[in-house]
Amino acid sequence: MADDSGIEVDALGGRPGPRSARFSGETATDDENLRAMIQALAGVPSGGRSARYRCVAAVAWPDGRAIHAEGVCEGA
């Protein structure tokens, strides 16, 4: 079983994606990541800041069966 999630920002080419928690470094806090995101979007007009939160989970069995599910919440 595995899962990952993250924020995908269109103006950043889909980054940070699953690296959202480490966007500004391996030990970054939520506040540091938020500041890094705001800095990365400097100069991008508000209309160009579309983003979404995506989560994907997968389960695989030893016999080779596998399933996955994905959920997306679009930003406003």
C-alpha cells in the first residue's frame, strides 16, 4: 500500500506535487513552504495561479493484482 499527495500549481509546471511538504527543503515547516510558494509565484497574476490538491493511493498484492484511486480538489 502506498499513497502520496500534494499541491499542483499550473504556473509552476505542476510543482511541487508530491514534494509539497519538502518544497523549500527536507526539514521545512508548513510556513516555510508557504513562503517559498508565494515567492515562486511572484509576478504571476492572480488569474494565472490555478492549482489543485491531488491524492493518489495504491494497493498491490503478491499475486500481481493492483488497484489505485485518485482524488482531486480544484482550487477556487
